[in-house]
Amino acid sequence: MFKPYNLIITWTKSGKLDKQKVELFYAKVLPRSVAKIFFCCKIRELHQQVMYQSTNSEESFANKKVQLITLPPKTTGLIQPPDLLFFRPYKAFLRRISDIIVLEMIDFRISNRNNLLKLQSFIFNQFRGDRFKNMIKHSFYMAGYLFSKPRSYVDSVQFCFEFVPIECSKQECTNDAILKCAKCELHFCFIHLLVEVFHYHTL
């Protein structure tokens, strides 16, 4: 099975978020993804309880100042940053790649577990680039957590997919490029992006 560098893989029988998955997130995912000072928006009492236990017991939180913010019911679409901006461009990015797979009749089934892991790992890696930092900051500004408006941000789909037709940057490859990398700005065909080569930038 493909093991992505930037994802933690788990499973659930129901497909729903339960206490064990919340505990896994706060124990394994959150500590390595945040700075010394951060806040966490909690939605349910389950999150509050697990978050409190994790931040007061895990060594990974020893040097971090944690502030819990409660989101009132039915307000996530108004004051939760990812809902305001991040999820929409992320899904649009995924949809563009999916459309290319269908239109170009590429032999790459997204329903395949390894392919899905590759795709999600690649997109998340692209969105972690400096080029999209202002977009993420803007989502926090829209939610009211930042008071100074960030600089204008680059549209992820426009930057990575809308360019003059060009060949793949891989040496001796004459395939048409389907994407411009948000980090290195090189152009790659699908084969040298997700199939023969997994294009990934270490953070």
C-alpha cells in the first residue's frame, strides 16, 4: 500500500467520526502541524473533552499555548475558516484532476485506494506551499479571527491548470503537461505527476 509522507491513514466501519478518531487527530495529527501558539475551534462536547485531555497530557503540547473557541450550533458555514474558503478551492483542484482523467481517458481509477492516497497526498502537498498561504490566512480573516486583511491570494486552480499548452518538464518526455507545480513551477504530464513518478516536495 502506498504510504504518503503527509497523511495518517486510519479506517472506520461506519465512515463517521468517533471518539477514537478524534483522539487520533489530537494525538498524532495536530501537534506536528501547529506552531507554539494556536487555537482550536471545537464544535462538539466530544472534541472539547478529548482536546482538553490531549493538550494537558501529551508531551507534544508541552511548549504550546492552547486556546479553545466554541462554535455555536449551525454557524460553521459562517465562522469556521475551512468552510469559508479552503474546502472550495481544494475540491475544485481535485475536480479538475478528475475531469482530466476522464477527458484524456487516463488509466487511473480514483476509487483505487493507492491512487486515492496518492491524489490526496499530492493535493495537500501543493496547498502547503507558500504560494497559497495568503489564501488560508484570508479564510481566517473572513471568519473574524484576523483583524488585518491579508494580501491578495492566488487562485489554486487558475495558477496550476490554466496555462499555455506546453510539454512535460521531465527530460525526454513529449507528453502534454496537465499541471504547473505550485512549488517548483515546472510543468508535468500525468504520468510524471502521479504514476511513474510521484511528484512531492518535502516541507
